Amino acid sequence: MVKNYVLDTNVLIHDPQAIYSFQDNNVILPLPVIEELDKLKRRSDSAGKSAREVIRELDKLRLTGDLSKGIKLKNSGTVSIMTITDGKRETPDFLYEKYVDNWILGYVLRLGRTSSVPTILVSKDISLRVKASALGIAAQDYLTDRSDLSVLPSGYVEVHQELREGQKFDSMENQYIKSPSGYFKVRNKTLRRISIDLSSSIWGIHALNEQQLFAMDALLDDEVKLVTLIGIAGTGKTLIALACALEKTLKDKKYKRIIVTRPLVPMGKDIGYLPGSIEEKLQPWIEPVMDNLEFLFDRVQMNLKEFLKKDIMQISALSFIRGRSIPDQYIIVDEAQNLTPHEVKTILTRVGKGAKIVLLGDAYQIDTPYLDKDSNGLVYAASRLIGNHLVAHITLTKGERSELATLAASKL
């Protein structure tokens, strides 16, 4: 049965191609949504980029038909822009005094009253969905790119039989196996003994548990082009990723440069409000990376400041590298759980020949309002790409920072 899906602005910012995700149903954009997109398009961040992409897509469609009446899409659905011009309000007057979102509710109520087709509001905003339910409106989250973290494989299994190098093993590509005869990984349905063990020193550190061992092997494996690491705070994600990047770039000379980047998601005021130069503004975001680098360079008795002057490592905000083509480099994207699936796709499609990229983060520690543990870009990428021969995924659960850090991460 055909339905009307009314999209909130945040759905289009989350996925600029969302209008094509509803099969043969009717996608309806209230005029206030277009107004919000028009305001957002001037921004230089990912929201502005998405807004501009949506507007360009609608402009292309406008040339093929009448958006006010509905334009047929290739998936047999339609898209239209809805306008209310009679001035009549469908919701209580006080709702119109504050937010554009409340005007969107009025549009959904009008559509529900005038259309014989079931009408559903789609929004990433939990509060708006709650208000919609209070007004008798059917509302749901945008489900197209949601994953289920609870069913994401950990990337490793334990077996109790003896295994050997070269043995056939029917399992997912790049899955790690612990057996009484050692540690293996699956490559082309064949067991390959991993190249390091718990005593191996990688840039002055060694794996403190088997999960870290598997992660480090993936991070050092030149055949694996994407590694996703998901783990709570204190599991060593950033530290081991940096150690392996330094090992492969400086010692093995496999990569020309290391890029370390994080999304600028402030827990407070945005970077534009902070005083100082760009470097000074970025300091709060790069400090966690610098802490790890200082620890690693102390381990190998090297001068970090002198190393950074050589321009072999670039530490920058993610927004500053978007749009580049990046070949022959070791790329680490920290806090990737704060990226949308669309943003992660954009980043991965920019990775050039000979490059390796690592996405890491804590899926339970998200600082953006419209993402959660199942809808963020890190979990999305891991869920969609795990099992490919170019991809390895490891879930880290054992905290190694301190007993208190592990307790706080698991109980608070």
C-alpha cells in the first residue's frame, strides 16, 4: 500500500539522497523544510554541504516536472514540495511561536486530513517524534541506513580444535581465530597464521590482550585497506592505531604520510566561537591525539616536536581534508562514531591508491543529536563492509587504561 512520507530537514542533512529511499511511496517536503535548507546552505560544514546537495538534486528534478504536483522518480515513487497558502493552522497556536519544526507538524496534520493515503512523519529528532505522537501523527526515525550494533560480529572467534597454516576454514574474510595451536586469520577461506604475537613490540608497545593483538595485526596488514575498531573508552583504539601507523610509515616506509583527523563535534560552543588562530582553535580536539603520541615517542626515546616539524604526520579537523584525493597515506579517523553514514561514505570514496584508512570510536559515546549507536557512520561502515577481503573489523571490550576507567566506561 502506497504511503505519504513527510521528511524533516534533519533527514535530508543526514542523507542527501533520502528522497530516493522510500521505494514506490510518496515523499513530501513541506515548504518550511526548503526554507531551512536555504539557510543551512551557506554554512561551510557538513550540514551546509548536505543542504547544497539536496537543493541541487531538487533543482534537477524541477526541470523534469512540477514539484508542487509531484514528480515521478525512477523507483516508481514521487517527490513533491507541499505549500499551505490559506493561513489556516492545524495545531494549537502556541506551537507556531517558536520552531519551524512545529510548522512541519501542521503540514503533516493537513496532509493527513486531506489525503486518503496513510501519512507518516520521518525525523531524526526524537522530540519531534514525541510531539507528533501527542498530536496523533504516525512518526518514525529514518531507517534506511540504520544498522544493529548488537548483531555486528566481533571480528574474532575461539575454537577448541587444533588448526594449522594453510588449512581450509569456511568463515568470514579477515576473521581472527584463536585456537590451542595459536592465532590465525581467514584469507580466501584459508587459515593464515598472524605475523605478530603478544610479545611483539610495535613502536615501543605490545598488545595487552588478544583483542588488541588482532587489531594490531589488521592495522599492520598491507592487504587490508580499511580497518574499523569499535570499543569503549580505554580499550587502546587510538594508541594502537597510531603505533601501527608510525611502524608502517617510518620503519617499513610503506606509506608516505600519516593523516590523523577527528570530526569537529564540540560539547559546547562551536569552533567559530573560540578565540585565536585555526591552530589554537583546534588545540582542544587534537590534545587526545597528542597525549598518545607523546607516550609513544617516549617509549622509543624520540623527540616528538622534531618529528612533527618534518611534516610526515598531519593532524587536522576532518572538515579540512574533505574533498581531497589521498593516495599512499595512512589515514586514522578518530571519533568516527560522530559521523553520519553519508559522511563516512564521502570519506571512504576519497581514499586513493596505496592508502589505508582506519575508522575508530566508541559507539556508545556520541556527541551529535541525530545519531545513536545504530545509526552512526562507524557502525554503518563496519556492518556493511565486514567480510570483504579489503576490510577487517575488531570490537574491543577489554579496558586497559586503568581499572577505574574500565569501571566508569561499563557502569556509568
